[in-house]
Amino acid sequence: MTRFRDLHKPGNPFILANAWDLGSAKMLVAMGAQAIGTSSAAHGFTLGVPDANVPRDQALAHAQDLVAAVNVPVSGDFENGYGDDPDICAETVRLSGEVGLAGICIEDTALPGSAPYDLELATERMRAAASAAKALSKDFFLVGRTDVLLLGTETLDLAIARLQAFEAAGVDGLYAPGVKSLEDLTAIVHATSLPVNALAIAPFHDVPLAELAKTGIARVSLGGGLARATQRTLHDAAKAMFEHGDFSPLARTLPSDTVDKMLG
């Protein structure tokens, strides 16, 4: 079954809706999400810890809960594969398949730091993960991600070189968050033959999906953006209450029966 893979149509991107708990996942599906993604940052928020501080077992259990809660494919945002060694990345892929995920994303940052793995090791890690994905008994969509643009450690040309190396290593899709313009995003798409994911952060949160589609991307993910939007609501309402005794933000809520229907 290739349900998740089939959603990736260059030039006709779908929205990978990153959820942070069962309620948000169910609501997003009720509103039309074709697939759900986990978010390492958003999941960390629910546990009261910063991004990149959730261990693999806990991330896998969280992902398995989302898989059980919705009837659409779920993809895991699994940081650097939870270890430096290529064999650990391969094991993470195998475990992801066991909990029912349709795919995962692995990045090239040597967490918990902010430096990228050197290109040789980064590529070997992707090769090991891709080999494990192909050995699974079900279809599994592996995305190779480079964070060098997001972290500002390398140029666009070097980021593209990393993505091309990941493509040669056998991944199924590519992702470089932190792209600065539609022109740069188009350059990434044209430099590879695999489906490309774009992250809906500045400057792209002001760009309609139809315009993003013209770059040739196949997917738009939200990362922790939707969770942070929810946190903004909490922050602003709490600020009004505790600083000004103002409860009026609580009037701007969804009716309970509307939410209840979405939760099924």
C-alpha cells in the first residue's frame, strides 16, 4: 500500500499537518488533513521540555498513539534518527515501521549541538536508513533533511549538494528548512528528481499554497508552527488575565459541541 507516497505529487503539494497530541491530530483530520506528521518541537512542548529533548522510545510511543487515533498516514519527525551512528538511524527506521508509521524524516544535525555532520557521514547515515526502509515489509517514505540553511552554517549550493548526496543514498524525499525565497526553493526542486518538502515558516507563511506549488514542491509541512500558534493564544490570554484581570480572550473559543464532533 503506497497511500502516503502517492500524496507526494510535484507541483500539487499536500499539507502534512503536524500534530502534538491525539486531540489536535483528530481535529486536523476532521478539518481535511490527508496525512499527519509528528513534530519533535511540539511534542516536547506537551512534555514541558525544549526541542531535541525527547528520547526515541517516548517519540515512538507518541507516534504510535497518533497512528491509532487517525485513519490517515502518519509520518514521524525523528530529528537526527536519535544517534550519530548509521546503524542507529537504520534501527530507528525499523522501529518506526513496527509502530505503523508511513515514513519518517531524518536530519543531518549532530544533536544536541547545531553543527552538521560532515557530508560523508551524513550520507552514510541516510544510506543506512534508506536500506532499512527498503527492507521493511510495507512501503515506507524516508525523507532526507538538511538543516544547514535553517542554522545558517552553509550556502544554498552546499545544501543542494547535501540533498543530491541523500538522493543518491536512496531516500524517497528531500527537505531543507530555512530556504530564503521562492527562487531558492525552485532551485532545490530543479536540482533533484525526488519530491521536495517546504516548511511553512517565514517567508513562506505569507505565500498561498497555489504559489508554493509553482516551485514544483510536493509537500508543505507545518513543523511546530501550529502548536506555537496555539501557544500564542495561551500566552496572550494569560497575559490579559494575570496582568489586567481581562478574561475577554476566553470569549474567542470554539463551541464545545464543534470540538466534540471533530473528536468523534
